[in-house]
Amino acid sequence: MGEFELISHYFASAACAQGGEGVALGIGDDCALLDVPAGEQLAVSTDSLVAGVHFPHNPDPYLLAQRALAVSVSDLAAMGATPIGFTLALTLESAHADWLQAFAKGLDQMARTCSVRLIGGDTTRGPLSLTLTVFGRTPKGLALTRSGAREGDLLCVGGCLGDAAGALPLVLGQRADDSAEAKALLQHYWSPQPQLALGQALRGNASAALDISDGLLADCGHIAAASKVCLQIELAKVPVSASLQAFADGQTVQRCALSGGDDYVLAFTLPAAKLAPLQAQGWPLHVIGSVVAGQGVELLDERGTKIVQATSGYQHFGRHGG
Ligand code: ADP
Ligand code: MG
């Protein structure tokens, strides 16, 4: 099958590639055309996933596509943006019909969950990798950035942390386990759910936000640096799932929740007065600390004593990554 047949058979004909709100022209021309309503801004983010770095070699194509799109759309959630469309640059060793069929199905499934349309891409031959670029919209000036945290704000997260990191030994084949807990953790790794609705609800409420991809400590460090403040995290308040607690020992649970990464849960700072109204609306907010003067991230034990911070998130080209 040639490149054009492949594109038309697996991608251009997918349900998620049939256009929709904001997509004036989709796959098939030299560019896609997007409509951005007056008074709104376009939010754009690109993520690359490389076999052997971001996911194991020979992944399940359905799960790979789901995860790749969810990871990208999570950046829109972190900005409080409403998804419009995405492009897919796909590099494949070879074109196997079953593989492509499953990949396209996983992509379509997640695209429909997130209400985002496939609007174009590129298809090339080489070691398996994916680059997705997502496009969304936000009312002008209301996007959630990393730089607005202020002294006195609360530090919150939108859900339990560490599940995806807890699943890593399963993903990498270092541990075999088909318990319900193991399945729940794997589900978090392969099918993270971008917190789009929460991000949109935080517009005009949160002072800073991001999605946790590199681990709570590392990502809070990004807010702290951009906002020129210190984020204090109370260890005992960091929410972890019952599945993770059943699956791993206490030390592993703590390491996964603080520095595991791949959570794709929102972390955000909130002026204290905004907490009760958002809680009353039923949003999943977990207050885990506060913003104080200073810089960096501090972890506090139950007595409020600072714990030396020994771990951080995954960094490519850094001290920890490769
Ligand atoms: P060009 O040569 O103009 O870059 P291509 O031949 O690469 O165009 O692609 C033809 C059309 O198919 C374009 O609209 C492009 O966006 C789309 N496309 C190519 N690969 C993919 C893909 N993997 N997924 C979705 N759309 C794709
Ligand atoms: Mg091209």
C-alpha cells in the first residue's frame, strides 16, 4: 500500500477526520484551515513520542494511539483550552494493515472522547515515532499559564497521582500481574484522561496551572520558577489511589506520586476564596499545599518539617534521562 492509500484508508476516512466545529478544511489539501472565533486565541502544542524512549518497543497500536493523543490533548486541558483539531506525523518501519487498523481505532476512540478532530499530518518511513500537534481555543487573556501563582494561593491537584508510574514495571514486562489493581494502573498509563472540563472550569479561577507529565515535584518546580514563588507540598495530602497502595509498598507509592510522571492530572494554584465555589460545583480538587514567598518546591512532613527533596522528575538530556 502506498503512502496516499494508507492516509486515505486509515486516517482521512476515520470518523475523527470528518471535520467539525472550528475546522473549515481538514485532511487533503496542503494545509488545514481552522476558524478561531473573534475574541479567542489559538492554543498550540506539539509532543513527540519515540519508541524505546516514551513507550516500549512493539507497543499495542490501539493503546499507543490513545495514549499519544491523550498526552497531547492534556496540554490543552492545562491551558484551559477547548480542543479543535490535531495533526499526526507518523513514522513507521513498515505498513501492516492490522497494526494501522488498530492504531487508527485507538486514535479515533480518544479523539471522540476529547472532541478533537484529525486535520492533517505526515507519513514517513523510519523507526516508530509519533509527533502530534494539538490546536485549541481559549477566550483571549484567560488561558491558564504557569506564571500567575501568588503568595497565599492554595496548591491543588485534580486527582490521584502515581498510578501511571506504578504501572511502569508492568508496561516494561518486569512484573506480571493480572489483578484488578494492576489493570487499573495500566489503564492510567495507556489511557490517561485529559482533564479538559476541569481546565476550562479553572479559567478565571486558577492563578497558574499545568498538567503533571514529569512528576509532581518537577512540574511544581516549573510553576514556582515561572511565578517566582515557592510551592510547599504537604506530603500527607498528596492523593494516591487504593489501587496503587494495594500494588506497591509505601516507599514506591510515595516515589511514584511525587516524581513518577505520566500522570496527566492538572496541578494548579488557586486564590483561597475560589476553593469553596469550585468544590460546591463538584470539581475534583485536592488541596496539597500552598504558595509562599521564596523559590523552588518544599516538601513538608506531617509536623510541617521540611523533608530534603531527594528526587525529581524525568529529564531528557539532563542528569536523570538519556
Ligand atoms: P504534502 O506533500 O502537501 O505535505 P502529504 O502528501 O504529506 O501532503 O499529505 C497529504 C494530505 O494528507 C495532507 O492534507 C496531510 O495533512 C494529510 N496527511 C498525511 N499524513 C497524515 C496522517 N498520518 N494523518 C492524517 N493526515 C495525514
Ligand atoms: Mg507532507
